[in-house]
Amino acid sequence: MTQIEDCILPEDIIPLFPELRTGNLGVRLAACPQEIDAVQALRYRVFYEEMGARPDAATTRTRRDRDAYDTVADHLLVVDHTLGEGPESVVGTYRLIQRDGAARIGGFYSAGEYDISRIEDNPGRIMELGRSCVDEGYRSRAVMQLLWRGIAAYVFQNKIDLMFGCASLPGIDPDALEMELTYLYYNHLAPAAVRPRALPHRYIEMRRLDRDAVDARVALNKLPPLIKGYLRLGGFVGDGAVIDADFNTTDVAVVVQTDLVTDKYYKHYERETR
């Protein structure tokens, strides 16, 4: 048996890439059930206690945000070593699901909101990103950069060609988000070959203002940091927003072709692995 921090796991289970460090913070994959439980507890605190998501009975009882997709995902962690060397150190997370994992449970999470058939038709390796959150005390540029370094390392090692997922804007009133949604549609719409489209019964029009009425600077300032991060990596959005009343959010589909991911992330990872 191998011990990673306070987790015990079989010898044949090892992290897919070594921990990347910035001071007391590190990013790596969850290595055992205890760390995945810590991820689910963190997601509960952020999504339900802070952002106003509506829990079902099981979620309320366990105080964990968990679903079947967790069982087929890799869970990226940001850990703070000053908090300890076990699950208590988890302060940020991202859920990563590859095609074979999704196939084991009947599809990707995003397919509940979007027609992603054009993405699934891509012959290369694809990966869904989701359930991203960071503890309130750690929401800094440094932590977001560390998460992106982890994603880049994962993409590099797994030879991922295309990343996608649903990203959220706060609230369920699309008119209150008219500037952001209109800006995204006119400036960052995905190429037709990989463009998701909101399912017909969930489709919310993103073009809510005339194009000339959009102030790009104002719109960008209003966008959540996560969506701005996708855009900085050359990301696109799909056609149509989706209201997720259970999570108190308005979702947009995002697509990132990994050959457009900023070169510095790959170069940094190559230096680390040498």
C-alpha cells in the first residue's frame, strides 16, 4: 500500500501527475475517497450555503454535493499545506470527465442542458470540466492560475484535444445578465463544427440587446472570473443559455480547443516534468 498525505490507496493507483506547488499551495488529483469526500463537502459549502442552490433530502442530510458523475471523474484539488496533509487541506476543486468515463454512466453532465453531439463527434480525446469552486478565503488570482496549471498538466498528459462544460453566471434572471450574455454571443460564439446548442425546452436567447448597445469593458467586468479564464484561453460559448433553478445560476456552454491553450501553461509543465 502507498500513503499519499493521510490517504491509503493500493500500490497500482498513483496520481497522474506530480503535485505542482506555489508556496504553501499545491494542485494535484484526488488520490483517495477521503479527498473526494472533502471535495464534495467544499462544493456543498460553496454551492448550497453560499450561492443558494436548493438541496434535495440526501444533500441536506449528508451536507455533500455528490452525484453519479463523481464516480467516473478525476478530481483536481488545490490544497493548502498549512492546513494539514490530508483531506482537511482541500480548498479548491475542478471535476474532469473523459469520454470513457462518461460512457460508463450513459453520457456527459452537459448533455442534460445542451446538445453536445458535435463535440462528441470529434474523433480526438475530449474532456468535460465542471463543478469548479474555491473556498471563500482562497479566491485569488494565484489560486485560479494554479487550477489552470493543473488542468494544463492533465490535458498535456492525457493528450486532450477539446475541453468543454457548463459555466455559470449568478442568478436565474437572464434580463439581469443581458449585457454579459449578449457580449458572449456576439464576441465568443463557438465555430459551428464544435458549437453546443441549448436543448429546445431549456433554450434561453443570449442576444438580449442590440449589438451596438453592448459595452465590452462593462460586460467583461461583470463576467465571473471562471468564464473570463476560459476566454483568455481562447475559449468559445455555445448557442443559448440555460436556467438552472436548482443551483440558482444561468449557464452557458464553453468550449476550448486545447491547441489554443496559452503556451505558457504547457511550457511551465514541461519545465516541471524535466
